[in-house]
Amino acid sequence: MSVAEFAETELPPDVVVGDVPRKRSHTRRWAFLGMVPFAAFITIFLLIPTGEIIVGAFRTVNGAFTLSNIRDIFQAPYPAAFEFSVELSALSALIGGIFGFLLANAILHHGVPRWIRPAYISFSGMAANFAGVPLAFAYGATLGSLGVVTVLLKHLGLNLYPTFSLQGLCGAALVYAYFQFPLMILLMVPVIEGLRTEWRESASNLGASAFTFWRHIGLPIITPSLLGLMVLLFGNALSAYATAEALGISNLVTIDIAELVDGNMALDPQDAYALALGMIVIIFVTITIYSLLQRRTSRWLR
Amino acid sequence: MAQVTVSVDRPGSHRLRRARSRVPVWHLLWVVLGALFFLVPIYSVVQFSLQGILPHQNEFHWYLTVFDDPNFRSAFWLSLQISLETVAASLVLMVPTVFWVHLRLPGLRPVMDLVSVLPFVVPPIVLIVGLAPFIKSLSIWLFVRPEVLSLIYVVFALPFMYRALDAGLRAIDLRTLTEAAESLGASLPRTLFRVIIPNLRAAIIGGSLLAVAISMGEFTVASLMGFGTFAVYTFNIGMSTAYEGVALTFISFLLVWGIMLGLYLLGRGGASAAGVAITDEKK
Amino acid sequence: MTTVALRGISRRFGNVDALDHLDLEVRDAEFVSLLGPSGCGKTTALRIVAGFEWPDSGEVLVDGQDVLGKPANKRNMGMVFQAYSLFPNMTAQQNVEFGLRVRKQSREVRAKRAQELLELVGLATAMSRYPRQLSGGQQQRVALARSLAIEPSVLLLDEPLSALDAKVRVQLREEVRRIQSELGITTLYVTHDQEEALSISDRVAVMSAGRVEQFGTPAEIYSGPRTAFVANFVGTMNKLEGKVVSRADRVVRCGPILLNVPDPTFNHAAGETVDLFLRPEDITLELLSNGEKPPSGMFEGRVTSLTFLGPVTRVGLATDLGLLLADVSSAVALNLAADTVVAVKLDSTSLRSIIA
């Protein structure tokens, strides 16, 4: 047909004219355009704020460069806050790690009723979302000075208060554990499942007891993963704010940051940037350690 | 050498003999302890919220008080609004992006995996420090709207939304479906809307439910920015009236529980839901 | 001296009988294979002997002693799994030493024994390698060495070669057999590969649906199948349906042809319907020139298919007895083409009869 006739021909609908294969480099470049919205969003809402923090940590209120903010966080009251934050996070991570592992192992055991596993997994999904205000109040209702369990223990002759406090190390760690356990269980289950039954059975066949198996094979293989997850739990606890605020804890890094942002503290508000930067650094380190340790374990579980 | 032993075949005798050693006491102990640890606080909440009631009052007095409070309704409504906006913004941003990466830029997958972990490195309390100047400049120009909160929540929901969509896209053979659609003449946007998204229903709903859970429960940013969301309201009430605060806590539990139930049912009927979607299309 | 006996072993999973009153007796130093399709219960039976599963009823006797009361780690049996059983965090040497370590043997004793066994399986050079650095075949050799290190009274192997390449499989099975006879260990070997079972076993138990269909030497199983299942599962069989004409003369009528069945076990009454089984290699063909009638004792057949199998060619024949498969040497088969008419002769001494 002639060019004119061709031009007159009606194209079928939905054929995008010009959608012919281009040279490879062209297509790649155009393809990256599709990432613009996402990249823009991440930049505005994540990268720029992070940049602000990094820059702001070294700036005075007027914009001049200074190291005073960094110096400030080593002076009262911050070191105590750091100390308590680290203690609380470490303790809840330890409890969460050990008991989370025991729980994950228990629900996966072949002798345990089948329905327990999905029950725990779904509850863990829920419990991980309770963190924050509702959790703190729930524990207030449980172990607070008028809490249900407190009253029960008093009837049995055990007086929790005044030694115990939900704002103290043990009390707060217990509250934190409520969202640390589920996280540990959810993340630990795939790791334990990675331990092939053949290894367990071979060990048994060769005469090993359950203890021997764990000692020589099981634990050596999953310990890196266990440690990595505990490190992750540490970072998770460190970032917690809502739960601590609702519990009424006052000497925590996150609480201090909030106070500074609100302008409630009679200290240099620029310190908030330094504290925030410190937190970013710590959490960044924990996540790096976590992924390195995870990689060690997956090497054997493949 | 051993003598020949003739044993009478008693059915089930072996099971009985080993019944004791086969019950994993150690593991069951932990299961029970764990269950206690998780359930006691919930029981305490229920118990507590039904306490402190004067004889002439209804046993659900605190709940009724809460429901009667107009602030409760406005706070709940505000949170709901924000949640829906978060979901909408999240989907509009993430679905095309993850689709695009899977289809055209698979080399960016590791980068996306990394980016999806970033919100954990910059937790809410830290993010708000970095956002403060931005918010301050915004409030000079315009009254700070809840929509800003929604956009921030999109960041918090990002890891979960990404993982859900990523898993969903990996489960369907994206390449084949897209090529089939294109060979039939469909443009890329049409393919995305008519072919891919209906097949991602389960993943989309799953990610959305998680986003709702996060938005409804978020406290840190909302309180520091001065919004009266549900979590902030709960906090304020709880700080003054313990009983009402605990009643609100139970309501929060029910809310999260409902969302998780929705997720679970979705997972069970996931295949059938997708199937219904496809047959609907055909009609 | 170790004998193994399974008596009346039954095991139910849900509403499926995985094992149905299984009986099996293994003699000292004997190599017995459990052969059958997937789901026949062979692995379940093995795992019951090992102690990883328990039967609902029945007993397992080792040297006359019931072992069901003992947990798996006290039975002193060696087990080789299908794959992935080597401990990934230990070298080959450490893997082999593990059983001895559990038994609190000294370092020197362990090292010496590990060296011995790894040499036995031909992997002395790989002692300090980790499982992920070994090939599939090498891993299975180490697994074998590991199970032998504890000097077990019984050796159990669960499809140990299924996950390996064909060539490696043939090589390794010979080695397994060689080592087993050298050491004289009573062995139970599970496989679905009949060639494997027939080539290395002293006796084979063919299993189906939780029962032993036939238990005998490879030759007995192959040439003298006693049930239709065994006949069909082991090798290729031609099946001829017929009616018994005379019990005394052992004559069966299949279609228009009368067949003499010299099988001494033939004991069917006249009028009964029987299935006769014949291997393809027991059928001979002769070429016929155009229009020639087949000589006496032979009948006509028309070639319908030719399948080249290497040394032999499998010829499909349409005959009055139905469709038959005959194996002829490939050289002879060159003279055949579709629709060629040939004379067919059955080696009636190889006919086996089973009640239909």
C-alpha cells in the first residue's frame, strides 16, 4: 500500500505508537526515570532529615560550626541517660534473645501440639504492634502499684513495692520484653527451621543426646544468628520512645531528645541533633553487626 | 549370643512404654510460661477496666465514659483519616515503584532492600529531630495539616509495604504476564492496572493493613507535632484517669487484634480472593 | 553375628496404612534391599528400625532382642541418609570422629579410626574439607565412613544414591557393596531403583502399599515374580491373559494360541483365568520372506514400533496374543521396519503364571 494509505489505516486500540525497541543504553536511562517519585520521596522525608541531623549536630543555633553539642552529650545529664538506655536495651535484648530462642525452639518441636505454632506466630505479629502507649498502660494495670498481679501478690504476702518499679531497670525491661519476645520468635523460627532434621537424626543415630547435639552442632551453627538477632533487639529497644514516655521514665536518651525538641529542657536545643546523631551511629553499627552475623549463619544453613 | 525371645504382640505397648519419654516436658513448659507472660497483661487490662466502679454504675462504666467523650470520637476519626491517607499515599508511591524495579531495573533490588531497612536506622524519635526545621518552615507558610503526618507515616510503613509487595511480585511470574499482556496490545499502565494489581490483591491488602496498624498506633511524631491522634488521646487520658486509660488500652488491643485477624483471614483465603478478583474482571 | 527381624510391623498415618503387618528376616552379614515405588513404606520401615519412628504394633528384634524400647541414640546402628546429613560446621574428619567423640574415645583413637575409614572410602585427602567443599558423591562417602566409625551392628541406608548423578551412582553402589562385604555388616538398603537393588543385594524385598510382595534373591525376583506387582515393577514384562485348558498338561489358551507352561509352580484348575508373564528378552524373532508362513511353534507378528536402547532394540509387535515387546540385538533390528511381518517364538520355560 502507499504511504498515504498506510497513514490512513486505523491502528488497533492500546498500541502505544513509537513503542519500538530502542538501543539498550537509551532504555536503561529512561527506566531510571521511573524511580524519580520514589527517590524524591526518600530524599525529602528520609535523607534530608538525616542530613539535617548530621549537619545540625555541629552547628550552633545561629548556624556557626561548633563541637559544643558533641561535648555537651558527655556532660550531665546525658551520660546517665545513655547509661540507662544502654542497660535497659541490653537487658531486654538479652532476655528477649534467650527466652525468645527457647520459645521459638519449643513451638517448633515435633512433640508439641501442632496448633501452638500458628497461635504463637500470629500472636507475635500482634504483640509486636502493641508497643507504645497501650503496652505501658497494660503493664500499669498488671504490675503497677494497683495492678492486678501486684494486688494478687500482696494477698499472697509478697510486697512488690516500693522496691519494684515499672520505671526501674527490671520493670521497664519486663515491659520491653513484651515486644522483644515476639520479634525474636518471628525472626528465630526460620533460623531454627534451617537446622536440617537430617543433622539431628544423624547425631542421634551416632549416639548423641539432645544436649550433645546442641552443644556440638546446633548452637555452633545458630549462635551467630542468635547473637545477631540480640544485637538487632538492642537497637530496637534503644529506639523506643512511646513506651518509655507512657511508663513515665525520665532518664532515657529518647526521652531527653523529645524534651529538647519540645523546648522543655533548659539546655541547648542543638544538643538534640547531637543525641540523634549518636543514636543513628549506634543503630547503624548494630544493624551492620547483625547482617554480618546473619551471613555467617546462612553460610551453613544453605 | 542372645536367646530367642518370644514377645507377645500387645498392640500399642510400645507407645505406652515410651509415652513418658515422648512428652517433651521441657518444651511444653516454655510454651506454657510464654503463654502466661503474654496473656496475663491482657487479662489484667480487662480486669482493671472493670474495676473501680461504684455500685450504682454499669460494669462497663469506663468504656461508656470513653465512648461518650467527643474527644474520643474526634481523635479516633482523625487517626482513621490519617491511616487511610497513609495507605493511599503508600500504595501510590510503592506499587508502581516496586513493579518498575521488578520489571525493568532488577539490578536495583539490593538497593531497594537496603533502602527499606533505613527507616529502622532512623527511628521516629530521631526522624522528628531532622524534620523539625522542615516542619517549622511549613508552619510559617501554612497551617500544618494531618496530611504531613500521613506522609511521615509512609516512611515508617515503608519496610512492611515493600516486603509485602516484593513478596507478592515474586510469587507471580511478572515477566511472563507483562509480556503476554504487551503481546496482546496492552500498554504498560494498562498492564499494571488490569493485570498486575488484581493479582497482587493479597499483598496490597496485607501491606495496607500493616500500614493502618502503624498509623493508628503511632505516638512519637504525632505528640511532638501536636496532633490529637488516637494514641495521643489515649496517653493524655491515661495520664489523668487510670481506669479510662486502661479501657482505651483494651480498645486498642481489639483494634490491632481485628487488623491481624483480617490479615490472617486474608492469608487463608488469599488464593480464593485473588481468584474472585480475576473472575470479576472477566465479567 | 547380627540378625534383624521385623514382625508384624504396622503403622498408620491418618487413614493411610503406611505399613501393614510387615514381616522381614535379615540374616547375619546379609545385604537386603527394600525395593518399591514411593509411598510403599520402605523408608518408614527403615526409620522404625533406626528408631526415628515407632510402629503402632509389631516388634523389631536385633539378635532376638526387641529394640523398640530403646531410643534411637542407643541402638548402635549406622545410618546413611539421602542427602544433607553431614554436619556443616565440621570437617570431614570431624564428622567421622563425631560418633567416637560421643563415646568419649581419646583423640588419638578417633584420629586413627577417622583416617582408616576415610581411606576405606577413598577420601583420605579430603579430611580437612568442609561438606560444602565436597561433591555430592564425596559427601555420601564421608557419611558412610561416619556411620561405620562407630562399628555398628546394623547398617541402614535410606536411598543414599538417589540425589547423585547416574555415573556416580553406579560407581558408588559397587563401593558400598564392597565395603559392606569386607566388613561383614548386616545391612538394610532402601531404594526405588531396581537396577541398583538387583545388582548389589543378597536378597531383595519388593514392597508395595506397606507389605512385602516378594522376598528373594535378585534372580528369583527377576525371573520368578510371584505377584503381578512384582512382575510389573521389576523390569519390563509382557502380560498375556488366558484361560487354563488343562492343569495336568499345563496348557493355557491365549486368544487363538495354545501355550504350554512348563513352570513347575503351575497349579491352576481348568477354566481359571490366569496372567502369563514373559520378559522381552525371552522372545525371539525370525524374518519371514514375503508370504512365508511361520514355522511350527511360532506365530505371526507385525512390527508396530522400534525403540533403540543401545545394545538391544525393543520391538513392539502386534500379534494374536495382543501387543508384545521383544528385545532383539540392534544389529538384527536393522532388518526390521514398521509393518514388517516376522515369526515370533516364546521361550515357554520362562513363562510365569499368576492367577488373574
